[in-house]
Amino acid sequence: MSQSLTLRRPDDWHLHLRDGSMLRAVLPETTRHFARAIIMPNLVPPVVTAADARAYRDRILAALPEGADFTPLMTLYLTEDTDPEDVAAAQASGLVHAVKLYPAGATTNSASGVRNFDKVRPVLEKMAEIGLPLCVHGEVTDADIDIFDREAVFIDRVLDPIRRATPGLRVVMEHITTSNAVDYASAQDDTLGATITTHHLVINRNHILAGGIKPHYYCLPVAKRETHRRALRRAATSGAARVFLGTDSAPHTDANKLLPCGCAGCFTAPNTLSILAQVFEEEGALHHLEAFTSLNGPAFYGLPPNEDTVTLTKTGATYPTQIATDDGPVTVFDPGFPLDWAVT
Ligand code: OTD
Ligand code: ZN
Ligand code: ZN
């Protein structure tokens, strides 16, 4: 008899769905397995106001595959002009579940992000008051800081000062990639959560750079050395309550990935659950998979876990190497090993 594993249906606490034809092409890859997702606001132009978020939510709902049961949890892109009252109203109406902080220039479409953190203090204070989480892309952008050090430096120079200046502010350290972030997150109280992506549990920087450059493994924050990947795997599989899945699935067409200056992002939505089951099994922690994918995230965001379930069986999984879009193919993340666990 094949082994099987039933979990409450998972949620994705950090997802890029894009817009237009790309949205229509990639949305089914998430709705097939996930019930809800925190939707990143880094469109061009970004999702800044409650009105932008409502319109974007409507476009996502209109693009849902027939019969899909999926709730997009919208976010607002924090700018130096964000109005605290607009944010509060967007939360009160149930539309918005987090505000997203991109240091200007840190990642794809982050040019409207924050340069002067004093300018966003009133928004952060309002968010602390109303309990609305701040999702943080935690990298400094200074040209003189080595790209592999940008997360660790951000924690000391930006994140910790913001949290000290705004007591009670709920913060999600998104897509953590270093043992420094794991150590910081685990030393904090329950106002701090951390997400980990699927791909950062699988690849280290050698996968990107050794034996020829692999653009499909390039994302931001960039994968670090193996010791950091080990720390992420320990944190994800530990069952610790404030650590949960945010895939950061970030589709780009191959044409945009395979350029002299290619886009950052790994597209993991189609095979994330199969990969995670394998990672957790390798770590002897299948019994903690449900906490990571389906329980810890809702608890942090103050939402009930999903009632329905998904079942994985150890019968071998297949997945497409590419998804077709009107703009050309998008390559699916290749974990580099055959997948044992299929979502049935
Ligand atoms: N990282 N790519 C993208 C966003 C993320 O930092 C992120 O959240 C993207 O393409 O939107 C990426 O590598
Ligand atoms: Zn980010
Ligand atoms: Zn992202």
C-alpha cells in the first residue's frame, strides 16, 4: 500500500499572481492546491490604495478557474505617501490583510518603495494600533553592501529599529534566507512571524552559480550558502509556531529570465506541495508539514485554518516543465530530484 498523508488545505502567505494574461495562466496553479494566498502588490503600477486593492481583487476573482474555491488576501504596497486612514478602512472592510514594505529598489517592481522610514511612521503606528501585519522584504539596498549580506544587515539597521520604535507592530519577515534571520525570528515574541519559500529549502548559491549560470534559480533574496539552507530547513520543519509557508512563487516568461539582465523569481506554484513533502520527509518531519503549510499562517494572521483537506500519496509526482502564457512559456522550478509525493 502506498503511503499517504492528509493535511488541512494549505495557504500561501506570499504569492505573486501578476495581472492580465499572466494572471489567468498562473492562477490555476495555485488554486488547485491552496485555499488562500497573501497577494503581493508589486504590479506596475503598484497596488497602493484600498481602491487599487479592490480592483485587483476583482480581476483575480474574475480570472478564477471554474469551480475554484480560493480567497485572495490582498495587501497594500507601502509608499511614503500611504494614508493611515485609507489603510485602516481597507482593513476594517476585510479587504486588506497586510501592508507590504519594500525598501526602494530591493526587488522586482520595488521602485516606489520606502527610502525614508520616518515618513511611514504614522502608517506603522496606525497598523500597530489596529493589529494589521507589516510584511517586510528584508534586504538593504545599499550598493556597498554585498548582496549575500543584505538580509543580515537589514535586520540590524532597519528591522530591529522599526520594531523597537513601533511597539506592538506585527511583522512578517518574508522569505528568510539566512541563519541570521532564523536566529532573530526565533528570539522574538509572538508579534513576529517569518515565511520561508519552497525553493530556499532546496537550493543554495552553488545551484545558481556552479557548473554554468542557472537563471531559473535566480531570485531575491538570492539563495545563500549551504549552512543557511540547513538552518532554513531546521526552522521550517521544526513545527515552530511563527514560521510558515510563503512560496514567493514569482512567474516571469523565459524570455524575461534568459536575458543579459534577467528577472529575479522562481515559479514554484505547480510543484510546491510535492517538493515540501519530500523536504519534510528527508528531515524526518512529515508530522510538522501541516503546521508549516496550513496551521501556523492562519494563526498568525488571526484567521481560522481551512476545513477541507488535501491528500498526498507517495506514488510519484509529475508536473509540467513549463506553463504556457500569451506572452510565452514560464518555466516551473526544477528541484533537481524526482518528486515522490503526488497531490491526489
Ligand atoms: N523575489 N522576484 C519577485 C519578487 C520576489 O522579493 C520578492 O518578493 C518578483 O518577480 O515579483 C523575486 O525574486
Ligand atoms: Zn521580497
Ligand atoms: Zn515575493
